[in-house]
Amino acid sequence: MDARPAELTHIGPYRVVRQLGEGGMGVVYLATAPDGRSVAVKTLRPWLVGGTDGRRRFEREVATLVRVRGARVAEVLDADIAAEPPYIVTRFVDGVPLSAWVSEYGPLAAADLRILARGLLEALEAVHAAGVVHRDIKPGNVLLAEGGPVLIDFGIAHATDDTRLTATGLISGTPGYFAPETVLGRDPTPATDVHAWAATLTYAATGRAPYGGGPDLAVVDRIRRGEHDLTGVEPWLAAVLDAALHPDPARRPDVPALAHAIGTGEPPTITAAPPVAEPPTVAVPPAVDDTARFAPVPPPPLPVTPAPPPYVPPTQVHPPPLPGRDRRPQQQKPSPLAVPPPRPGGESLAPGSWRSRLAIGLGGLLLVFLTAAEPYAGGAVALAVLLTGRIVWRVQRRLFERREARGTQRNDGVVAALAAPWDIVAAAVPCLFQLLVAALGALVVGGALDLLDVGGARTPSIAAAVVGTWLVWRGPGTVRSRHGIRSMLAPLDRSREVAWVVLGALFVAACGAVLVFDSFGGGWWPADFSVDDLTWWGS
């Protein structure tokens, strides 16, 4: 049996730090190598390597993976098939899955899409140069690391020159990122990975898989028909993805052509390949990941068609871009590839668009003068901001974990609604603590300035409000609230119209708060005395 994470302290010479994930093939751990390096150790289920055939599969898996080398792939460093349990050691990549980033922040900006596309093409070049087809390129297997994207999990990689020990009539992988030839039972080729590359880029650009959702059989049918949806993809990228998602693998551009197209912005050149004999029905390993789906392969194979007519510009093939979407890459949301990306549920380390930053700044200015003029009202608004942000974070986190485990389901919204009362209660306690910290900080600063008689009569009130507002945003325990607020402001980075309306309203409100405070001073509504009459230290 597999050792439980709490019981497992060492795997061979590697010291286990914590569990990273678990799937149908086994468990992945973060471990420390004897030389002090951090590595990822994947143990395999006993039934996968039981008997002679199982051991032979594992040996061939390792023999395949050790050929793959490159900065954009997680290389195999070590393996031991005689250990209990057998394991593979790979380079540990400290990054966030593309699926997690898009789930929490939305589609990537144009500049980041170029970095992602080029990085994954470099990974494919390394994989294919080793004679390997990855076969499971998907958002969950792409990590956004500080140095760029890294392709991981070669658990169902297939050597192009190897004979597989498999069952017949089954397909394995992630349905939304299947290639049509996989659905029809053909042998995987480098063109299969090209299709998955394009499907993954579509998800990164739109937040959805190119063949939609729903039952697996419906998705597989759309894949078989080549009915991909590129609505909302930037025109420069739509042309490339449309070519790479062609249902006939012979009509897809290869990796060098895609790299040239991404670099120049021109549609890739596609040379029609001569007709080839139909291969036998594909047989795939029984060792499938927990995300695998199975379906029979009754449809006839795709015919090899003549060379297609010249490519039609994407503005004629694809629906128009989303109205109001700002196309300038420098005005998009946080960049996951420019700096180390955050952990799911953590704080983004990357700055957002100038619009979202300006909205936060104007909101902070409004809260400062509202708090200086009416401390009770300012405190109530601050509590509402903290509470709203933390609730949004909790909902996003729950949906992310639920979809990672079960996939997107129709009742996701219902589950989130039913959990809302608990979210409010669970968020209220830490938010009240954070507000108390902010209030204490404001009182200390305001009292000190009043005691030292610094500035005018209103200086202590304004200084106290500034410190209190800063602690509401940057104080201890506010990371999750900040994350939720930034997620709520994400639409400002996608729509100029929405941004100008929101920013205009915040600007007017902030100016109004400044004028009211300057004209009438402060008060302690609902109390009946003025902030200007307050003696901070009772003297």
C-alpha cells in the first residue's frame, strides 16, 4: 500500500517535505535531495508496476523521459523501480499552474500570451527533439514560474519509436484538450502536441477551453468535428490558433512555423502533406491520470483533404473582439510571467493595470477623508471593504478547489450560494481584528501628533485617517482581502468604458469628501460633537 503523507518521511535518499498533489497514477511530493536541492518525487501506485509488464512499462517510461532536456521542461533527475514504492524524481518548479492563474485573475494579457506561447514552443521543441510526444499538454500541466512557463507531468508521454503495452479502444488525457486524431484512435504525433498547445493558448487568452464544456461525449464530438471557438482571442493570435487547431494534423503548422508566426504576427505557413496510410487503432497505456475520460472509438477516421484555400483573416472567420476590450498590453491585468506568480489564494506580486491601481488609489483617498470627517462612517466602510474582499477570496478559492477536483459543474453557483452564510461568518472575525488593528494604529499616530502639537488642528485627524487607511489595506492579515478586491477590479483592466465610469465616480466622491472636510470639519456622527473639538489625550 502507499504510505500516507504523515507516515512517509523519506523516499529513497530524498527527504519528504510535503505532498504536492495526488492523481490516479500516484502521489507527488516536494522533497529535498541529499545535495540540498528541492526536487519533485512522484511515486507510482503498486498496481501500475505490478508484475513483469508493469516494471517494464516503468523502465520504458523512465527511458523516454530522461531524453527530454530543456529549461522549459521539468527534467527527470533520478528514478528507482526497485524501491517501495517505485518513484521518479524531477526538477522542482516553483510556480503556479496556468489553470489556477486564469481561474483567479482571468485571461492573460497580450504580452504575457506571447511569452507563454514562445515558452511552450521551446518546451515542445525539446520534447519532440527527444523523440517524445507529451500527449497531455493542458493548463494544469503548465507552470508559470519566475523564469517563464515550464511544461510538467510527462506521466503519459509516449515515445514515437516505442511499442506501447496497452489496452485497445480507449483514449486517455483531458477531454477539452484532445486532438481529433486522438478521438478517432490514431497514433499521437508531434502535431497532436501542436493541437494541445493551441488549445492551452486558447484557454489562456479567453478563460475557456476551445471546445466548450458540458458532458465529455459532447466535447469529444465537437473535437471530432473541429468546432473550436476562438471568440475573444486577439486577432494576431487567432490566426495562429485557428491553423494549429485544424482537425487534420497534416494541415497544422509545425513548431518552427508557429514560432515564426508568434514572432512576426503573420499567419503561419502551412504546407500540405501527402496522403498517408491510415494507422491502426491507437492503444494507450492503462496507467492514466485521474483526469482521464474514456470513450469508444466508433467514428470513421478523418479523411486527408486537399490543401485548404488561402487563410482567411481572423476578422472574417472569428467573431469580433469583445466590445470595449482594451487591446493595449500595457493596460492589462497583473503579469504572471514578469514576476514570480502568487500561490492560489495568495497575493499577487505583480502590479495591475494603471486603471485598477488608480481605482485603488482614489478609493484610498476617499476613505482617508471620509474617516477624517466621520470616523464611525469611515470605519464602517473600511469593514465593508475588508469583508467584501475576504468573502470574494473565499468563494474564488472554493470554486478553484472544487473545479480542480471535479471539473466545472452546473451547480457550482448553487454550492457557492449555499456556502455564503458561512463565508460571511468566517470572514467577519478576521476582518474585525484587522479593523481593530487599523483603529489602534490611527489612534496612536493621531494622539502622538496632538500631544506634540504638530501642524494645525486637523492634522492629527488627517494623519490618523491616513495611517488607519494604510493599515486597512496593508496591515497584518489583509492579504486575502486585497486579493479579493483586486479580483473585483479586474473588469477595469478589460473595459475602458467600465473603467472610466468607475474611476469618474471615485474621483468625484473623493473630491467631494475633501471639500466637505475642508468646509465643515469632522464629526462623530451619530454622536453630536466635532472631531475638531476632540482632545486626543484628555488635556
